[in-house]
Amino acid sequence: MTRKEILKVVISVLIAALTALAAGLGLSSCNVTRTITTKSEYWQKADTSVIIQTKTIETYDASKK
């Protein structure tokens, strides 16, 4: 192996190691919040009306420990 080929192999290994390190640090945690709102309305002829509204909040926390 020539010096040039050895240098290419070393650089390739360093790039692969840095890529793996960056992926490990960048993907270490994830926070997701989802809000679901459901609304139902019913109107009558008089002044009375009924509104039913539900709200669900889901939170998911994934972190590397």
C-alpha cells in the first residue's frame, strides 16, 4: 500500500467515526406533544344550545439515559 492509499483509508475511517458520533449526539432525545380537540355543537330553535368540546394532550418523551 502506498502512502496515498493509507491516507485515504485513515480519512475515510475518521469521517465514518465523526458521522457516527454526530448521529449519536443528534438523535439522543426527542420530545413530541400532540393536541387533539374535538368539538360537537347542537342548536335548538330556542335560545338553548349545547356545545361539547373535548381536548386530549399526549406527550411522549424519549431520551437516551
